[in-house]
Amino acid sequence: MDFTFTEEQAMIRKTVRDFAEKEIRPVAAYHDRTGEFPAKTVAQMGSLGLMGMLIPTEYEGTGLDTICFALALEEVARVCGSHALIMSAHNTLGMGNIWLTGSPDQRKRYIPDLASGRKLAAWALTEPASGSDAAAMKTSAKKTAQGWVIDGTKNFCTNAPVASTFVIMAVTDPKLGNKGISAFIVERDNPGLKVGKIEDKLGVRASGTAQVLLTECEVPWDALLGEENRGFVNALRILDNGRIGIGAMAVGLAQGAFEEAVTYAKGRIQFDKPIAEHQAIQFMLADMAMRIEAARALVHRAAWLRDRGRPFKQEAAMAKLYASEMSSFVTNKAIQVHGGYGYIRDYPVERLMRDAKLTEIGEGTSEVQRLVIARELLRRA
């Protein structure tokens, strides 16, 4: 087994790290503090090709593999979780759904603007009464002579405040439960779509998260994305991709916190020597480094399988589960290494810890990941 990156993968990693250090790190704390969407740096990410990494070049994407995507996302998350979440949700969820299930006409109409970063996409699945339990979804889409009318409310929609294109999940056959859900493309200027409350979050604060309100939202027949009543089935495939992204984001947040902890430990003098020379600190750093490497390997394994067209549902769930829980552990330990200084906003580790918590919830909670893993284990046995 060869763990060496290809020349292209190594170049992508270096290029994105240089960009993140130069452009994102200087503004990360400001955007976290204010909650302001980082429009300038996100536009730069689009110009760099980060908003369409898995899309072929003929659709204005960069046509790279999933390993490159994971490496790039890790480097962005290493300095800012908000930028990483914006990038991950756009690539794997909103745009990802259109690319995976869209017709040739839908791909041609929407993908170039999204892959280039000229526009952003949002993906709306969760509702006030339905999160993990998608069958409890209340948003409905009813047929009319001209197309469909969608009514309902979506919660926790990443990128909603700035998105131009929305993928909306709605019930089209209530008798079928989650097998009666379809996906629809709705554009922002549709008068039946409104962005509601923008959430004031614990972490990833510059990644806009909001309600999406659909009131007699009329869309044409060709707004249906994929086959009727196959929306949730396809959503599970989309989430498999998204879990690789969240796993890579979790690794990046942990890596950033670990590096901050090492730097601090080398410079902080207590009992006449750097705290890095105290065994208690060394043990914490060793545990942190070990878990980061294990999580990174799981993420890259899932990405490797996806690139080869092999099943990766179980591996993506394992990667996301382990990496997210690892990230919370590592960022917490990074604060412990900093002591009291880690608890104040002058140091980035407290921000990284707040950002890391999201990775245990988004794209399916840790509990849902364990269900996915167990079901896949039993199915494969």
C-alpha cells in the first residue's frame, strides 16, 4: 500500500495551504467575531478552483479526485472552520446533488456558475420537526398544471443567506414515507422562497445558516431533480460524499489546534523550563498526534474508495464519526495545553474547539453514523 501523494495531490495541498495562510488566517477571527460572511475570500476560493473540485473541467470545475478535495478542505479548516464548511457544503451537498442526479440540461444550466464559484448552492433537508427522522418531513410538493407548488419550512440550511440556487427536499407521496420524497431546484429569486431567521451559532459563525421558508412556491416541471420519489434515496448518497468532507474538515481543525498547542508548549515557561518538557504535556501531545493521523487515514481511505468507484458508505461514516469525535478531543486538549490563555479569544484554539463541535452534528450526528456503520456491517456479513 502506497501512502505517497501524487505530484498533483502534493501541489494542491501546498497551494491551498499557502492561500489559507496568506488570505484566510488573517481574517478568520474577525469573521468569527462578527458572523459576517467572508465574501472576498470565498470569491478567491472560487478563482482558485476550490468551489468545484470534483466537477469536470468542461463544466468549469477543476476535475480533481476526492483525495485532492480532502487535502484542500483540511488545509482550509486548519485555519478556519467557517470557510471549510462553506466549501464542503457547496461542493458535496447543494452542487453535489445537482451533479449527481441532474439531467444534462440541469447540469448545463446550473453547474458552471456553481463550480466556478460565481454562485453558491444550498441544500435543504432538515426541518423544525425532522432531522435524523426524514420521514417526519412536512414540506410538500404538489402537482399543478404548470409544474409543482412547494410549501414548508427548512431549518439549519448552510449557505442559505448567500445562496443563489437551492435544492429543496419535499414530500411528493405522503403514503410512502421517506420513499415518497423528491428533490427540487429552486432559484433564489423565486417569490415563493424566502430566507428566514439567520442562526446565531456557537461555532462556524461566518458560515451562514438559516431557515428557508417556502410559501406557495411555484416551480416548473423541470425543477424536479432526479426521479420523482427518489429524493431521499439520492440524499443518502449525497450524505456519503458529505461525510468525507466533514471528516476532512474535522482533521483540519484538529491539525490547526495541535500545531497551536505545540507552538505554545515550546514557548511557555513554567517551573524553569518550557511546558513541552513536562511529561504531562508530552503525553497530551502524543495522544493528539496519534488520533489525528488515525482520522486522516480513515478519511483518505474513504476518499480512495470513492475515487475508484467502490462502495464507501461504511468507510465514509467511520471516517466522519472518528474524525469528528477526535477533533473535539484534540481541540479540547489544545485548550488544556494553553491553560487559562486557551479560554480567551486572543488565541485561536477556543475558536477551533467551537468549530469542531459542528462536525459531530452536521451530515448526520455521531449516533446516526453508528447506525449506518452497524447496518452496513450486518449487510456485508
